[in-house]
Amino acid sequence: MSEAGDNKKNISRHILPTSSNLLGLCFVILSFIRIANLGAEIILDELVATAIIFFLISSVLSYASMRSKKKAEFYEKIADLIFITGLFILTLFSVIIVFEVI
């Protein structure tokens, strides 16, 4: 296998497990928000639910990238963008909690 072929699939192999782990983390965070009855839980719930959706889509597209032969690069690029967006949302959630913005 050529080095270019390895690099093409390499990102998806990192996105899939990381995105899946962050998906699980978001479910734990969502459960904690529900149990703790945080005051502004509506906004926090929506942020975490949005991150869950982004990480799920990223996982599916990353898997599709590894399985596809024709559109592998396209799926990988989209998975990467969605994964980064999910990280941004998770970071925004963290900043809101740490600085008690809400």
C-alpha cells in the first residue's frame, strides 16, 4: 500500500474512536445535568444534545469513509468538519459551566 493511501484513511481511523468516546461522554454529561437539576438546564441540555448529534454524524461518516471506495475522501472531510464543530460545542458548554455564564 502506498503512503498516500495510508494517510487518506488515517484520519478516519482516529475520528471514529474519538468521536464515539466523546459521544459517550456527552451522554454522561447529559445524565449529570438531569440528575443535578441545574438551573439553566434547557440551554445546557440543548448544547449537549447538539454535540451528541454532531459526534454521532461524525462517527457514521468516518465509518462510511473507511468502508467506501469512491467517496472516501469526501466522507472523511465532512466527518472531520463535523467532528471539529462538535468539539467546539463541547468547549462552549465547558466554558459556560466553568465561568457560570448562565
